[in-house]
Amino acid sequence: MTHHKQKSNKKNRNAKKEKSPASTSKNIPFLNNVIIAIFFVILISKLKNQNSGYKWMHETLIGANLKTMKKYKDLTFEQKQEAKMGFNGKYLNFVKNNTPDTAIILMPPDSIIFPSKGKSGFNKYIKNKVWCSYLVYPRKIVYEREKHTSSLYNSITHVAIINGWGYNKLGYKINNKSKFSVMPIKN
């Protein structure tokens, strides 16, 4: 055999080695993941009865949520939010339904939302920007406390009227003012 053919045969053998099917060891990680998942399911089912925190999570949190889901299965998503979140959900759904998707909404200061005198229908989550933004998405939320820190403050298109606060932010007069509303900055 000539030297040229020997080189050619070596190249073919190397090419054959490169083209050989992948080993079956690549399927092992999947099997390992299945085994680990089964292990954790067994571990959690054992722990839930031995640890009061797990037992509470299983029986109260998960169990109660499943019962609530069955109880309210015929409600819309918004109605479920309102049932779960109370006035926060009701008000933010109102804001969402009465503003365009592109709205940038000014929220009042905490002292207005939770007045020192009187009772507020809101809970603490109304102060949480991420939580509120999720509920009104794709609209954006800007709080009055961000006046000097948010670049969106100067682009506000709507004002959340809470406890009568916000009418002074509008570029027009309102005759019939309500305690809760959402209004466009410009008429």
C-alpha cells in the first residue's frame, strides 16, 4: 500500500470515529433527574407530617387555595383577584379597566392611602410598586414619593384618585369629585 493510501485510510478511520453515534451516557442525566425528583417527592411527603411548617403549608396554604379555586371556579380572573385581595384588587382592576395600556399612573403618597384619622380599605400591598404594577400591566405605576427619582414622573398620563387626593394634579377642573377614581392628566 502506498504512503498516500495509508494516510487516506487513517483519515477515513478518524472520520468514522468522529461520526460514530453518541454514547448512551448522555441519557443518564435525565434518569438522574427523574430519580432525584422521586426522592424529593418522597422526602417532602414524609416531612410534611413530621414538621409543623410543612404540615401547615400542605393542609392550610395549598389545601385552602384548592378549596377556594373550586369554590370560585366560575368567576373571571379579575373577580378572583377581587375576592382574594379585597379592595386593593377591586381598585386596581378599576384603574386597569379605565386607562389605556400605555398609561403611566401616578399613585398618591402613603399618608393619603393610609390616613392617620379614619380607616382605609387598602392593605399594605398597595404601597408595593412591583405588586401593583403586576396587577395593572402593561400600564406603569409611579408613586408620588418617586417625584425626584423616577424618570417616568414627568410622563404621567393618569392620576389615581384615592381618598380625594389627586384632583389638584389635573390640568382641568372637576365638578363632581369622588373619593376613588382614576383620571387623565389632560382632558
